[in-house]
Amino acid sequence: MRLQILDSGHSFGTKALFALIRTASRQPVLDVIKLVKYRSDFYGKPMSKVTQEAMRGPSSWSVGDRELMAAFVAKTNQCEFCIKAHSAVADLAYSGEKNVAELLCDPSIAGIGEPLRATLHMIGKLTREHAVDADDMRTVLAAGASIQQIEDALSICFSFNVIGRLADSFDFSVPSPDAFLAGAKYLLARGYR
Amino acid sequence: MSDIEQSRKALLRRVLDGDGRASSLERRSAFDNSGLVGPLCELVDKVASNARSVGEEDFRRARQSGLSEDQIFELVVCAAIGQATRQYDAARAALEAARRN
């Protein structure tokens, strides 16, 4: 981490929590946890609320679909930490029914419905080019996505365009696959609270 | 307004108008990626436009300009949220235009 305060500037109680996490999971505390727990009233708590509602709140997108969107935004931003973190959650959520790694490389392949495919293309363009136009939205609507589904996808895109930027700016370390798996199990069971 | 829209607005109010170590004006400038000068301007612009290009040197120069780590933390957070907000607002406007026509 490029700021020492994010590595070791937490309160005594938060440091005790980190020790508990390390003992229970036998994994290092992920840098994203260190970020949201540092002066959490400023960023961590209000941002976690937004992300929890986008990723686990009411939506006709499945949890797996939403984690795939998060991973796809990360892939577009080339954020290694977020790609691995949310690919792991999507894999678990889909229970192996979809090949997440292949879908991230090419959402045009078989395995997902047209509304999700068109939505992935749209949020990819929005992330890459910082803008989309009405024609882009008409394409997603014509593919069968509802207005609400598009709004839900834009909320996911918002969250992971924030988190990915912070991961790269603060230089999150990329831990082992076992650490990501432990994190994925937690996110699937408990969400982003 | 949906719950998530309320939560998103609460996030923006907190980082821009709530208590902070950086001034409200600096946080707003980082959020807007506008009106900053020197090393902080470069750091904020990289966070907004291509966060992968941010390096140790950007943080070192921001510290050397007199900013504390807490101030840098807040301003980087505001820059990231600002860019994501501009993208979100542009997409919502495009969706509204598609819905009207």
C-alpha cells in the first residue's frame, strides 16, 4: 500500500479484528478490508452501503451475474486485484455452471443470455470510454434488458469504477488464490456490509 | 428515489461536505478533477483517467508538497468517486434519452 496509514494506521479495535481475521482464515487481511476499515466513517461505511445494495439488494440479476459484471468492469480497467477477487465470487455464485474466465475474455461466447451479454458490452464501453450514448442504451434494451436491469448494472459499474481506481492508486497487493477464495466465500455468505 | 440512489448521494455528501483533513474546496476540486495545481493535480488526474498509471513517485511528490497521508487518502478517494460519478451520470442521461425516443 502506498499510504502507511492504510497499512498500520487503524484503531486498536480494528487491529484486533484484523488479528482475528488472520487467525480464523489463516490468510492475510486483504488490502480492500484495510481500506474500508481506515477512518470508516469517511469512505468505508457509506461506500459499503452503496456496494451492498448494488450487489446484494433487490434485482432481477442473479448474484453471479452481478459479480460477473464487477469482474468485467475490473477486467476493462485491468485491475488485477479486482479481477481475481470478483472472478472468484462469480465462480462460487455460478457453482461452475458458467466459465467466468472465458466470459471475461469474450462475453460474445455462448453461455449467457442476450440481455446480460449486451449489458456487459455497455458497461465495458462506459468504463473504457467514460461515456455511452442513447444508441448504446437502445441496443441493450433491444437485447431484452429492462430499464431497471440497466439501472442496476450502472450502479454496479459505479461501485467498481470507484473500487478499481482505489485498488490501483493505493497499490493493493495481490495475494494467493487461497486468500481470494477465502474472501469470495465471505462475500458470498455475508455480502459487502 | 431508490435506496441505492439515496445511499450514493449520502456517500457524495459525506466525502465532499463532511468533516475531513483536506478542505472541502480541495475535496471538491479532486472530485471534479479541476482547479488543482502541481503534484496533486497530476495525481488526481491519473486516478481519474488511468489509475494504473499512478506510481510511488506521484505519492512521494504529493507528500513533498506538504500534504499529509490523511489528506492524500481523502483526495484520492474523492477523485475516484468523482470520475465514477461522471460516468454514472452520463450513462443515466443516455438511458433517459433512449427511453424518451
